[in-house]
Amino acid sequence: MFPKLKINLPAIAHNVKEVVSRAEEKGVEVVGVVKGCSAQPEVASVFLQNGFRWIGDSRILNFRRLIEAGIRANFLLLRIPMLTELADVVSMSAATLISEIETIKHLSNIASFANKVYDVIVMVDVGDLREGVLPEDVEAFVKEARLYEGVRIAGVGTNLNCYGAVLPTVENLSLLVDVGEKVKRMVSVEDFVVSAGGTGTLKLLEDGTLPKGVNQLRIGEAVLLGVDTPHQRKVPYLRQDTFSLMAEVVEVKIKPSVPIGEQSVDAFGKLPHFEDRGLRKRAIVAIGRQDVMVDLLYPVDDNIEVLGASSDHTILDVTDVQDDIAVGDIVEFNVGYGAMLLATTSPYVEKEIVKTE
Ligand SMILES: *Cc1c(COP(=O)(O)O)cnc(C)c1O
């Protein structure tokens, strides 16, 4: 069935091993983040078989699916939890990131009732302005948080390169380490975690500039796709041939490059712009915005250009393609993070697991 997403497990295994060996050298534990591929169980298994001991995801539902698929691991919840999901959080994950006392209070009730001590990592906002306690407020936060039974303050963490697109640097991660030292003294935990992420932090690990004291990195994109979007690079020692998307051609015709008639907004409320390039040969593939982020589709044949898409149709310019493209042909694409995310989420995209090369 098409469209089809091929998931190349040996390529992912290679990436896991490379990242694990570089991290181990520096005494850093890597949490393998699977949310980018909607926690495909086969991918999580490859993560665990090749050296990751922690699996990170932002959604409890993904942990539930992994558990149902028989996967046992230390699960770290990456999205600061909703009050309404805390019972599942305690039963299905080993630890969560956290930034609100109110949440700790509820967690405490649930964990105490279950006779458990549940680990939390206090998020510190060092500048990206997504989740986290501001550095100057962390001590007061911890002072209060440590009064709650059933909850152990296992570490501090920060997230970068998400909302504010702030790059991880020696400065902002040193700030995290400093805050971490203070907190560690307050809670006297032996195996105290100082956790950074995501993929952008890998560069610091490679360059040897990751501040000493950071002992955990949460990494998804680099392992899944072999790229480091924050630094706009392919990671040289990682493989990029991990996920590829195949879509089937349903129409091939020569048409003008500018629509004919009075123009309004498209199906998504956007006003499209067209450049007049005369008559062009176009192919429609049966995949659309319901399945994939079309702007992050990269045709393997670089003579193909993605022109646009609606919910179910993606239009390609195939004028410059060497071989003839015909109805029924399959076009292959590499995917960016958002395209992988949607393609793995869409029930309309078949997933084909490639186990050997
Ligand atoms: C998604 C996420 C990560 C992993 O990010 P990548 O860029 O995919 O490596 C790490 N930490 C948190 C909190 C996240 O939400």
C-alpha cells in the first residue's frame, strides 16, 4: 500500500551506537527520544538494543503503546505533565520533567498513595522561553518542592532550540550546571542528573565544550535522521538514510505554471504565489497534508521539485526528470523532522520496517 514510510533499522542502529560511544567517553547518559517517529516500537527496540537505557517521549499514550508492545525501559516523560494524566505518568514512566509546584503537589498524592517515590527533573529556563523555572527562582522552588512526600528531586534540566530557537552554548549550559550544584546540595541526591537537550547539544559533546557536570542529554532528531537542524548540518558520523517516504503517481500532465481564473485563498487559507515558467510537466502523487509536512519532503531525484499540496494531493514539477514518469510510478522522498512526525502519525501511511541491509 502507498504511501509508505520505510524505516531503516540498521541505519538507526548505527546512529545510536555512534552517539552512545561519544557520550560514554564523557560520562554522559543519552536519553533516546522517540517522539519524532511517534514512538514506533521497532525503533525504540533498536534504541535499547544498541546502548540507550532511557527512552524519552512527550506523550504518555506513546509509553502505553510501547509497554503494550512489550518494551521495557526507563521512560522519561519530556512534556511537563498535565494534572489529568498524573496517575498514568506515575504508573508508566520512571521520571518526568516538571516546572510547577501544583503539579508536584498532585504527583505527591498519587505517588504516596501508590507507595512509590517518583523522580522529577526540575526544568530551568535558561533562555529558550518554553518550559521551566527561571534560574533565580529555582532555589525557592526546590525548597518548597522537597517538602512533598513521594516525589524525589532527581535533577535539573533545560531545553533549548525549541520555542525561542536559542542555541545551546557553554554559557547557558554552565548556568544550568551552577543551578544544579545548588539544588544538589539542597536535596542531597547521589546520582543527581543535570539534563540538557535536544540534538543541538550534540555539537558541544563532539567539540569537547559540553560543560562538565552535564551528565544527561536528551537526543531525538540526530539519531532518527542523522541531522542537526539547530546547526543546519548533516552530522558527519551519522546516517541520513533512516526514513524514506514512497508515494504513487496518479496523474502526469503538461500544464501552465500559473492557475487560470480569479484567485482566492487555498484550502488552508493561504494565498499561494505562482511564478510563470510556461508549460511544465507535472505529476500528482497520492499523499497530502493529512499525511506529511509537504515543505519538508525532499525528492531523492533532485530534478523533481515539490510545487505544493492540498490534503490528499502533492504536485511535483517533473519536467527535468531524465526517465519518463508515468501513472503508477513510485516517487521516493527523504523527510525532515516535521514530515517524519506527521507520516508516522498518519494512519494513512503504511510503515515498512527494514530489518536488514
Ligand atoms: C523533543 C525533546 C527533546 C529531543 O529533541 P531533538 O531535537 O529531537 O533531539 C529533548 N528534550 C525535550 C524536553 C523535548 O521535548
